Amino acid sequence: MADFHAPLTIARSMEVRREEFLDYMTFKENTRPLFTEIFGPLLGLKEEWAAQGATPEELDMSAFKYRRHMSGGVPVSTGFIGGCAEEILEETEEYVIARDCYRRRVKLIKSAATLALPLEYPVKNFDDWRKIKHHYEFSEERFGHKWEQVAREHLQAGRVVTVGIPGGFDEPRQLMGEQGICIAYYEQPELVHDILDTIGETACKVLDRVSATVQVDMLAVHEDMAGKSGSLAGPKQITEFIKPYYRRVWDMLQDRGARLFLQDSDGNMNGVIEAFLDAGLNFMHPMEPAAGMDIVKVREQYGTRLAIEGGIDKHVLREGEDAIVVELEYKIPPMVATGGCVLGLDHRIPNGTPLEAYRFYHAKAWEIMAREERKLA
């Protein structure tokens, strides 16, 4: 069901080369601020903006100026491979029910989402895990066509060479469900350890070859493990289960010159930032204010230990120009002064955001960044 993402596509360009980005995000240099649009519009917003007179360039975001890097992914796989092709089981005007590569039944509501939600999960116990474990084990199939050439081309073009690993929380959640993984921490810890040990071994074998051949700059992991009330795994679970997995991969890559370890997680992560820093993480996004993430306070607490992307409240854009100015004046000056932050909205631009409000936000952000940049000279 990947085609459902197509309406959300935005144009991206590279304004900052890898060397500048890496030095800025590791607090070695602080000369010019970075600014981005991380995800783009929610489903339906482009149609709203078109009705308000948006140009084609505004709809794909290319009309707006940013300062951002480009990541260059290496075509290798460290997670689930194999399995059957996706199969559509039922489709109506309102929804699609399919069977995905994990063999889960999933449901997508067309008018509200681009990601399908599982209706069932394949792993409830060790026997279930053994049946699908081979999908996570090492094989030469994990190396894509001309992967080394692609990685070297990224380096030559100035892109940040990036590799990824499955989430230490997210991948077991894909197999067991949120409730299943949270209960398994207590009732089946050996199962969780075996899942992450297997994934970690494969990731290390794949990325050992990659990092021995080309310079890897950044390791990325997707977790999405929190809501407004906090993380679904606490510091204890992170330390016991996720930290060994993260460290196994990150320590190897860091020893070979990798500089950034980025985690993508929505929700309130305040209670587990310290545990993840201890696990090797040094970069987080998107830092959602509606869930309690305040990048100014996070920077005050963790300083140069944590780089940040996002953090500007997307919902403020629907509250008028005065509210936008208050938000930007609170967050931009301290982040420009300290560096190590790609300023941007904390997630997709929500429906109901007027085009004129985004135009104002974008212009005002640049005005404030330019003013604060002059203070760095």
C-alpha cells in the first residue's frame, strides 16, 4: 500500500554538505543555523492549500527556502527480509485490508492515514518466533545491487552517508504488538533478548562490511515508542533490552568514524532521554511540543550531549500570527546560539493550517534566524 504515500511527497534539496552538517550537529562549529521541513503535509492539506491559491511549487514545498543536509542511504538491509508480497484481501471506498510481508492482516483508512494498522501479530511465544526467525538472520541477500558504488557516490556528492537498524522497541512491537512486547519484558524476557540478539548480530555483520569499505556518517533507528503520557518502555527496559542492542552496533560504527546516532520517536520521551544517551544515542527528532517536548528545556538539561531536529509546534500555525511569533521567539534564539539543532516543525503540517499561516511562519523564522545569526559573528 506504498502508493498511499505518494500524495504527501515533497521536493527536497541539499543546501548543506555533509562536512558542515556533521560539524554543526556535533557542536564543533556554529556559524549558520539549519532549518527544514521534516515530513511535509498531512493527508488532505495539499488540497486545502490548492483551494487557497497555492502554486505547484508551494504544494511540493520547493517554493520555500531551507538550509538542510541530504542523507544518502546505503542499499543494504539489516531487518526483516523475504516473506510474501503484500496481498490485498478487501478494498472499499473507505478502507483497505491487506496481508503484509509479516503475514499480518492490516487495515488502512483511506481518508485518514497512509500507514496501515495491524489487526493481528505473528509472535506470541518462542515457537512463533522460531518460525520467522530466518527472516532476520544474515545472508548475502542483504547487500543490494552496487551498494558500495552507491555509498561512494553519496560521499562524493556531499550527502550524509546513513545506515539504519530496526527499532529496539519498534521491531518487537511489529511482531508482538504494543501490549505483547510490554508484557513480554516481564513474562518472556528471553524471547525479547533473542529477537534483539538476532537482529543485532545481523546488523553488525552487514554494517561491519559496509563501514570497513566506506565511511558511514550516521546510524538511524525508528522507534515511535511514546505517547503524550510518556514512553511505552521505561529506563529499566531500555537498559536491559535495548541498550545492549544499540551499543553492539553503534560502538562498532563510532570506532570507525560515524558521528551521529539518530532516533525517530514521536511522543513524550523526556523520561527516557538519559537512558538512551547512555545507550549511545546523540540525536533525536521530531520533539513534539504537544506531547511535552520542549527543545529549549531539553537543551538546557542535556547541552551538547544531544543534537535535535524539529521542535517547533505545528499546531501553533493554526492559532494566528501572534502565537507563531511567540513560539518562534522562544525557541529560535537559544537554539541558534547553542547550535546542534535543525529547526523545523515537529511533525507533519496538520489539516486546517492556512497557507498564509505557513507563509508567515516560514518568513518569520528566517527573519529571526538571520537576526540571531548576526550575533554569532
